[in-house]
Amino acid sequence: MMKQSIKNGFRCAWVACVAGLALAGAGGCGQTTRGQMEWAQPVTEESTPRVGRVYLMRGWVGVFSSGIDQMGETLRSHGVTAHVYQHDQAEELARTIAANYRNVPDPEPIVIIGHSYGSDDAIKIARACDQAGVPVEMIVALDCVDESVIPKNVKTAFNFWTPGALGGNFLRGLPMTQEAGAKGVLHNVAMRDPANAHLCDGRPDHVNLDKGPKLQAEIVKQVLAVCPERNTWLATRPLARARVAAAKLAPVLLPKASMMPAPAVATRAKSAAGGPSADAAKLTDRARQSSSSTLPVDGN
């Protein structure tokens, strides 16, 4: 009875602390900055050294997931396109990714990293992608809360989790399983297991799990493995190479505005009787000859 009272008191104090920090953070804390939906695209900028796009999901109210922002900054410094989103953006982001990646041949890798409720969001987003027929290269979950089944479209999943506070079901992660028919790989990593001490900076718990430098370094390493350098990735992706080639040729094949016949020519040259004048006929012939000429292509 006494132990349960202590747990309840601890839980109430924690909730009050969360509420206070959330209100403080709502005043403009950088960690509550919202991600943009237009960032959710299946192809990254050609100038980016590595392919793939990483979606990082903060936990509830965002203010406790500063490690998510840190990993985003580190990934960008390595040439990876990485964006951070809030927990309450998850549903819209799931719909946007599914819609934008659907029917795109050989899209670049999708990686989703989440902390706490952000881990739940990562699984929900992957599930929406599965329903749209979109593969997910990797999920990294840091202490999921309720979601614990990895969708079958996820190729690799890392689940780093800790047991609950005071031995209970509060502030804890969960071991995960995979959907029936899944062919991907799931790594359940119990962070309190002595075998995983090399990933820990001090004693890991639900609040600090995303912030440990050693675990962050391991996550970044795994992401870089599935978001390779652009030329390396394109060398084994004929569809992606064709897409890049088509994008480069498009500006050459499309006629410039100055080369297009002016639609006002025939109108200006009409005679008072309503038929084209002799001058109009000449202008029309010139326009037709101009539009039928072959555009120059490099080397030809």
C-alpha cells in the first residue's frame, strides 16, 4: 500500500512538472519549432552528398526530446537530409509521406527516428506507408509508449528501450515484435542489459535516452549505412539514374518562351474583312518554321 502511494505521488509530481515545462516551452522554445510538410519528398536535392530523408519525431509536447534535435544536426553535418517534427504533426506527416511517395519508382530511403510518443509516431507513419505500398528503410525507436508492432514494410528496426520507473509501467519502453509476413530485421536492445553498457552514458532512462552521446553515435552510424553517398546509391539503381537523367534533359528539350510563336501574331495581322492579310500569312509561315526547327543538344 505504501509503495503504491509513493508511485502515485511520483506520477502526479511528474505530470505537474511536464505541464509546467510544456507551458514554459510554448512561449517560443526552439524545440517546439514545427516541421514543414513540403519537406516530405521522395527525392532529395542533387547537391546533397547522401541520399535518403530522415524524419525525426519528438515526444509529447516536444520539450524533453532535445536529443532528437541533436541527432538531426549531426546527420545534416554528415550530408544527410534530416527534418524534425512535433508529436502532434504525426498524422498529417503520415498522410503527406504516403501521398508523396506513392507510385514513385525506387524512391530514396525513408528513415524515421522517434523518442517516447515520437517512437509510436514512427510506427504509425510506417504503417501508413505500408498501406500506400511505400517501403521504409529503417525505424529507430527510443522507448516507445503504446505501439510495439513493427509493420511489415520496414526493412530494419532498432528498438532501444528501458524498463519502467520504480519497477512499474510508468516512463518505460517496450520490447517490440513484427507483423506477420514481415521480412525485415528487428533489433530489440534492452539498455539496462550489461551487454549494452557500451551504448550508455550513465544510467539510461526514459527522459535521457535520446540524449546519450554514445547511443546517438550508434544511431547516426546505422543511418549512414542506409543513406549512402549519392553516386554509390545511383550506381545500383537504374530507375533512379533514369529519373536523374530525365530531370537534367528536361530544360534542354523544352523550348524557351522566346522561341515559341506569339499567339497574338495572327490576331494583329487580320484584315478588316476578317481573313488573314498577306503580312499575316508570312508571319504565320515564319512561326511554323521556327517551331518545327530542331533544338540543339549538347555535342550535336
